[in-house]
Amino acid sequence: MSLEVVEEAVEPESVGPVPVVAVVGRPNVGKSTLVNRIIGRRQAVVEDVPGVTRDRVPYDAQWNGRRFTVVDTGGWEPDARDRAAAIANQAEIAVQTADVVVFVVDVTVGATDVDEAAVRMLRRSHKPVILVANKADNQNLELEAVSLWQLGLGEPHPISALHGRGSGDLLDDILSALPSPPPIIEDGPRGPRRVALVGRPNVGKSSLLNRVSKEERAVVDSVAGTTVDPVDSLVEMDGELWQFVDTAGLRKRVNQASGTEYYASLRTAGAVEAAEVAVVLLDAGEVISEQDQRVLSQVVEAGRALVIAFNKWDLVDADRRFYLDKEIDRELKRIPWAVRVNISAKTGRAVDKLAPALRRALESWEQRVPTGALNQWLTALTQATPHPVRGGRAPRILFATQAGVAPPRFVLFTTGPLDAGYLRFIERKLREEFGFEGSPIELSVKPRK
Ligand code: GDP
Ligand code: GDP
């Protein structure tokens, strides 16, 4: 078993919040050393950045195939003044936002008055606490750990953060102390990407499917090692196999006009649900309609990656182009992040742009921002543009983690609820910084209890 940093893993993971583990204790007891041991040294870069303090710095970690966040804190000193007092306060905030607290004591020193004061603070928090007796580098010191029972926090865990002694058992215990099991990191081979081809009747869905099937070699009906629903189509595009979901109707060219719009939208919902990425076809020759908007909303609300294909581009002249640009600005302003391609299923124009567009959207959909980088960026952003003051107070964002991918989901730990406008501002800036072209992203706020 190895400890590994989760940096840019792109595997889909089971849904569930990433739990937070806070490491607190007096200065010099070995908190940083322990955090580095938990995350593997590769990631611990934040300390080296001038102006970024170590207070409440979160890192991504994994153990036994489970993902969690570990928060390093500066030293806790209850009676300290000024900067040290601020650090103590930071540690308390970290405790409040944590699911489990790891309280570190230096076994070569034993429990001090400061440790006792910290214990009182921890009691008040009502959080599960794991007591660590650090610097137990040898068996004699391990025995010393017994004296820490007096702190009343249960069994002390003797470890040597420096040498790694006991750290595996400690991680097992941290994970089992969590209120709910952390998300599993799944990997393994995956099948072809699943694509939904959607849009209102007559935008050219069947034509496009026929075009890509014809142009990019024949449709494969069965491929070794994959199971494809008979209503799906496997198509090779740009050297890769893609699974177009729920295309039976498109292939048979059923009379779509006969179905009510209600059934059309159910059908769209089913295809979108089954897909990872949706291509929404719009008729470039016509005005973007309400029905088009509904299809777009279905994709965004389902949290799927999105490519907008303006089809029938062969019909677009300079005049239409002018009005279309204006329409796009007006009608698509809530989804400026969608990947767009201008194609003609009829002539084959730019159909080769489809596969790269799908890849780009899917890459964003599974993009993971390392917690360190995320928080460095967020700290700078919120310092430059804090939340507006409401009733004399302004909620603060304590830190953030990316709780999941596909689509990317972020959780902001805050001192109170945030304005919707401020949240939109953060999303816009997040996209400016980290991209996410072609993917919806979700931001949720977790005010500290
Ligand atoms: P923090 O202030 O609590 O974050 O403490 P640090 O992680 O910076 O460690 C303080 C000092 O203790 C450093 O010199 C570490 O090398 C040392 N240290 C940390 N863990 C151990 C350990 O398990 N054994 C020994 N002997 N020294 C340790
Ligand atoms: P679906 O209902 O979305 O599957 O649309 P179809 O593929 O059946 O296309 C509807 C009509 O639009 C047919 O008459 C197609 O020939 C025509 N069509 C599809 N793609 C294009 C295109 O790129 N350019 C032009 N001019 N006509 C197209």
C-alpha cells in the first residue's frame, strides 16, 4: 500500500463529499511533518510561496483508495498575542470546518498546559478527535505515549511522523473515525465516450449521424470487450471510437413531427442522462428558439459536458452571420463556456472539428484542480474582492475543495451564506483561471456550524 498525492487524477469517482481532516497542536510538535507524510512530500509547495502562510492550508490526500482533504494549521497557542493569537483562531476555524481532528502532542515533552487548553477547545467543538503522540521514534518513546491517556481524548496513537512509524495504522483510524466513508477513487479501463446527439426536430441530427458514420468509416456494431445497447451507434471519429447513445430513432428516421414536444423532451432527457457529453444541434439558418433553449437547459441541468453545433452552416451568408452573432450574444450568454462548432451535415463542412470539440469538453468535465492551487488562487481573489458587507458583516470563505468531477463540483467552506451574485463572480473567475471550457461546474457553500 502506498501513500500517494492526488494531483490531476481524471478518473470518474463515486459521488460524495470529500471529508476534511484538520491537524492541530502546539508549534513544533510535528504537524507539518505529519501532513507531509500523509500527502507525500510532492505536493507541499504552499509554504514555499512568499506571502502565503501555513494557516489552514488544505491538501488533497488519499489512503486505501479513498480521497480526503487534510488541513495543516499553524501552532495553537491559547494565550498568545497578535499573530500567534490569530493562528490560534485559525486553528479553531479549521477544527470547526473539519469532520475529524487530529490532535498532535510531542511525546518527548508530554502534555503541557497549552495542550490541556487545546483539549478544552476541542471538547467544545464536539468533533471526533484522534490523539497523536508524535516523535515516538523508538519503542521506549512509544511506551511514553501511555501517559497521554490523562488528556481524556481516548487512546493515544504513537507515531513517528519523521520516520513513518505507525502512520499507516493512524490513517486507518482517521478514515474509520469519519462520520461517513470518503469517496472511492475508481480507475480501470473505460469504454468509448458516450455522446448524445440532441436538438429539436429537423436540425439535422440524423443527417449528422449518417455523415459521421459514412465519412469516418463504417459503423461498428460490436466491438470486442464493449457492450453497446442496440439503440446506440458506435462510430469512429478522428481515430477514436465514440458511442452515440439512443440513436435508434435517428437511424430509422422515425417521423419525429408526430411525437409531441413532451415526448421529444423525455427522449432528449434519456439520451442526455445516458451520455457523458451532449452535442446540441442548432439550425444556423434559423432563429434560436425557446425549444432550442430547453434542450440546452436539459444538458446543463443534467451536468453533462456540452458542445453546441451550429448545423446547416452552408446556408449561412454574411447577412445571416451578422444576425447570428448578435443572437448568440443574447441567447447563449448564460452558457458562454460551451464549446461551439459550425458545421454542415449536408456538405461535410467542419464535421472533422466535432471529435476535437468533444474531447475538449470532456477534458474540462473531468478536470481536477489541486486543492493547494485552488486555495492559493481563492485567497488572492477574496483578498482583492471580498464579499460585500451585509448588515455590518461580510461572510468569509475559509477554504475550498473540489469535491468531485464529471461535472466539476466545488465546495466552499464559509463563515456564512454567500450572495448569489458573489457566487456567480467566483464561478466566472474560476473559469477565467482554470478553464472548464465545455463543462458546467457546480459551486456549493457549506457555512461552518
Ligand atoms: P509543527 O510546527 O507542529 O508543524 O512542527 P514541524 O513539523 O515543523 O516539526 C518540528 C520539528 O520536529 C522539526 O524539526 C521536525 O523535523 C521534528 N519532528 C517532526 N516529527 C518528528 C518525529 O516523528 N520525530 C522526531 N524526532 N522529530 C520530529
Ligand atoms: P433531424 O430531425 O434533427 O434528425 O433532422 P434531419 O437530419 O432529418 O434533417 C432535417 C432536414 O434538414 C433534412 O431535409 C436534411 O436534408 C436537412 N439538413 C440536415 N443537415 C443539413 C445541412 O447541414 N445543410 C442543409 N442545407 N440542410 C441540412
